[in-house]
Amino acid sequence: MRRRAYWFAMLACAACSDGGEVPEAIAEVVDSAGVTIVTSAPGDVVYAEMAEEPTLSFGALEGPEAFLFARIASVARDAEGNLVVADIGAGEIRVFGADGGHLRSFGGRGEGPGEFRVLVGAWPSAGGRIVAADRQLGRITEYDAMGALTGTATLSGVGEMSYLTPIGLAGPGIFLSRIRVLAMPSGVESPVQALEEAFEADMGPPEYFLRYRLDGALVDTLTQLPGPKMSSSTSGSGGAMRIELLRVPFSPEPSATGSVHGVAVTGGSDYEVSFFDEAGALSRIARLTEAPTIRTDEHLEGYVRSFGGRERDEAEVREMTAMYEGLPLPSSLPAYTDLRFADTGELWARRYSERGAIALRWDIFGTDGGYRGRVEIPASFRIEEVSRGQLVGVFRDELDVQRVEVRDLSFIGR
């Protein structure tokens, strides 16, 4: 086993507050058994700032049908600058030009070829093609640049007691997905006992991150991580018994993202990201020397008051709080909840935020795994892509109208 340690000097943080050069993170790099582990001190370093006004924005409350979005699942920009938008509400893919003009729409609700039950995303691929995914059907659909159907494929290895979540493209001809396994233990007669054994108190059901070819064939399983904790409850008896599953508040949930740079995965319980190369091998682990925030009673009360997006009277708050206190609540808040690769290879990792937060913090890791700084993004803006020195995402206004937006990034000290 070979070990090598490197230390990178950190410049004075005062420089970053004045808009000076972004300092290098203090990082120890250990090369052990072919996996590079990079441990960085987080620091209070601003990596970049997002422009207050968009360079491009489209979407409306009223007007032409193509600009009325029911629920945007994904936005991605192709090589020509066109924006591919997947609308899960309409089950439709819409393509807009670099100027925001509507070019074409295709897809639609249904189970036939080129149709979707639950459209979860659409992404530009090689040769101008578009690859889309359906969560409920477990299916990948390909279109040509003009929206003509060119093929469909069902993802293999998805059992009846599994929950599939397609994630997106992870390199040329490779599709990334995750599967949550809900299989019950064999030989258990009581459904309540089965649930109690399936959802152990110290972890949730396992989740597997897998890579597929676009013909649906399984390439490999990258990693397995525990999913969010679940709690079971029953009502009624006999044939009328009803079993309900409840997600335990503040349970970390794994997340992953893919690109031509490979795949990045986080377990969500700490500030750590694992990187897998194009061959599917674990190549790097990036960590921060920081522990997630300790959970308090105030966090739980805030969770209860904001749950479901409506106000509750004090009696209801006390009742719900008491119910949640009886669950195996984590001692800390989650760490990372979402990941994005920039087109230049940097990894953006979003920190957990409570409901009602005004801004979201994204931590940025360089291509060497070292910490580069943070970016604060309004909670009303959901990042879908980081490319060409810009953010492509979804903005939701005070009327809950969704708009596709492109906003410039100003990099500090670059």
C-alpha cells in the first residue's frame, strides 16, 4: 500500500471578501489502493456569485401552451445552445432555441412508444439526439434532433419490490439510475413484523446506483448506500388492516449525478462525495473537515410547522411533534442533498436547508477533489445545469409560475 500526503497552502481569507483571488483549500491527499482521498477545511470562501437578473427567461402564467409549464422535471442545454425541457405534468418534451423561442414539442401521456406515464427528465445526447426516462415504466426513450422516435428500452433488473429512479446520462451511451429495494424478509407471516425487519431502526432500505446502456442492459452496480429511514404503522385489523410507511424526518438520502466526467455519489449523512471514473471504478473521495449540524427541538418544531405547506394550530403542532419524537430521529441534520457536475469537471454539492430557507448553499469541489468555495443561490432558483460560465435552471415566482432561466456566474478572483 502506497501513501502520499500533500498539503496546499491557504491564502488569507480576507482576500476573498474583497473579491480577490480564491484561495486553495487546505487539503490532505492520500493515495491508498488506487483511491485518492482529499480532506479539505471548508473555510468561508466565496467561489462565485449568480447574477441577479437572467440573460434568458421564458415561461408564463397565461399565453401559448408551450410556455405554460405544469411541473418542470429537467432542463438541459445542447451543443447548439437549445434548451431541452421535460415537463412531468404534461408528460411532454419541449425544445426552445437559444433565444427562448419555442421550436418543437413531442412525447405525451400514455404507455405507447414515445409516450410517458411519469416523465422524469430529458437530456441531449450525441448527434443531436435526446434521451428521456420514465420512472413508472422503467423505460428509456430516444428521439432524433427533430423529435422523431428512434427507440425505446426497458431497464433490466428492476423487481416488483423495487423503486426505480432514473437520474440521467453519465457519459456516452451510459445511463445512471438508482433502485431502492423494498423486498420483505422470507418466512415472516406477519406483515407488521416483516416491515419492522425490512426497515431497521438504524438505516433505511438499501439503494443501489447502477449504470445501464441505452438499450436497457445493465452495465454495473457502482455502489450501495442506505436510503432514508422509514417507520411503519398499522390501522384496522384482519383483511381491513392498512399499513402505512412514514419517512423519518431529517433522514439523510443518497444522491448522485453523472456526466462525461464520470459519476459522483453522496450518502447524505456527511460532507463527503465519492467519484467513479468512466470505467465505473471508485477513483476519488472528497471530504470536508466539518460535521453536519446537530439536530435540536427547534428543528423538529420548524419541520412540523412547515410540513405540507400550510399553517397548523398549536394543538396540531404538539400532536405531530409528539408523534415524530417517537421515531428514531437522527441526531444530526442531513449534509449534502443534491449534486451537479459543471461542464469543466467541478462538482457542485448542495447542503441541506430547512423548509422556508431564503438561500441555498452549494459547496464546490475542484477536479482534484479539493474544496474551492461556496455559492449562495436563492431558494426560488433550482439549478439544473452548470455550463459555459452560467447556471441553467428553474425559477419559481411568488405566483408559483415556473420559468426556465439562464443566469451568468461571476467567479471570484478568476
